[in-house]
Amino acid sequence: MTTPTAARIAFIGTGLIGTPMVERLLECGREVVVWNRTRDKLAPLLEAGAQAATSARDAAQGAALVCLCLTDTTAVEEVVFGHDGLVTVLGAQHLIVDLSSIAPDATQRMAQRLQAECGAHWLDAPVSGGTPAARKGTLIVFAGGEATDIERAAPVFDALAQRVTHMGGHGAGQLAKSCNQQLVACNLMVIAEMLAFAERSGVDASRLPAALAGGWADSLPLQVFGPRMAGNVDKPRLGAVSTFRKDIEQVVRLAESVGADIPITYAALSEYRRAIVEAEVGPDADASRLIRLRRATSSASDS
């Protein structure tokens, strides 16, 4: 086994938010080895100074810190425990920093399994703030795991985050992210509903985000997505409708498992499911298109 170095960071998964994270790490002088299933996505990162690995396993061998930023729970489990997975090369000196947003209960199980099989440590560290915050290094991190592992991950967090909050043991960071997504997903649906209502009433909806700024109705989603919704702007994509649907489905599953009453969240989930099958929106569309669902419903009621 190659002796890992604290100076090198392995980064696995360079999608919508993973790419600006790696760019930020490079800007801060970190040595980063990258791997992604779709190799074409690595091109701009290699030009910026990242090193390419032939596999996730190869990326992790010489790095004490192994960052994951993957699509879902299945992808994380496959990369860590699948054929030629990370578990085959990791040891007690390694720390997985999982920046993905995945299931809290699966995170607990995988962290325990990793420790038992190879002695490596796991820190769930999902983030909030989106691609703009990733580029600026101002992400919010919800950390679950040991406090000492948060300290070990400082080369990553110092570059990427404005705040890291230790939420508790393994899985607690992911649960906090689920709470975050519950608020954001429901908020976006109400923002779309509110703007469409304003339009329908003859108000210039494009003026509302600025008019509401600083008041009790204000929020970051309103300021980011509100002008895009009112102006029919959906590129570049900031957050896919299907991603919010996935996140809110997880909230519902977790809430049911503990007996929590979440009627507003159930209603929002129903609307996300409808948005995905509607031609006006669709699963891969940016969440800015959610307003089209409300407009279409209003138009249908007139006919």
C-alpha cells in the first residue's frame, strides 16, 4: 500500500458542484488528484493543475484525504465498497470526506463497515450554498463524525467553507442536510407559486425579489431563483428539479421512520412529482422552471 500524504487530496466526482470545489482547492494551492466516471468532465480541471487518476482506487492510494462528491447513496456505496472499491486500498491513516448528499442511515452503516474492514475513518460533510458558494469558498458544511476528523479535514474545509458545524455522530451531517433541503425545496415551490400569483394579479413579478429583500419573506432562494423564474431564465442550471424531488423524497422517508408529521412537505413532494412529468418543466430542468407549472395550471383553469 502506498503511504498516503497529507499534502495530497483525492477528489472523486466532478459534477455540477464537484468541479468548482476542485477549482477552488487548486486556487488555494492544494495538490488534487481527480477521478470521474465521465472522463471528459476532467479536462478543465487538468488544465487548471489537477492530476488525473485512472480509477477511484488509484486516486485514493497516495492521499490521506479522500473527498467524495457523488450523485446518490448507491454511487457512494459502489465507489467505496464495490469491485476494486476504495476499501481495498484505504487504511487507518485515511479519511473519507463525503461531500455528497446521501441517506443518513446508509452513512452510519457505511462508516461502521469502513472502520471494521480497513480501519479508515468517515466524515459525512454535505454542503449548502450551491455552485456560486463552491467557487467562492463560502459553502456551509454539516459535519457528522468525530471532532478530530473535522480537524484532519482542515485542508479541504479551509478552502471550501465559510462555516463547518459539527452536528453529531456519523449520519448527523446528512440528516442536517436533509433538513436544509426540506426548507429549500418547499421554499422554491412557494416562490414559484407566489410569483405566478403576482403575475396573474397584474403585478410586475420581476420587481418582487428586490422589493422583499431584507424583510421576513426574504431568503437566498428568493434572491437567486426569484429573478430567474420571473425572467424565464433557466441556464446555467443551478439545481435540477429531479434533485430536489430526490431530496424531498428522502425527507419523507426519514420522517416516516421516526413518526414526524410533515404535511407541507408531502404537498411539496406531490408537486415535484407532477413537475417532473409535465412538458413545461421536466426532470433535468433547472428549478427556475417550476413557475411554468403554476402558469400552466392557471391557464388550464381558464379554459
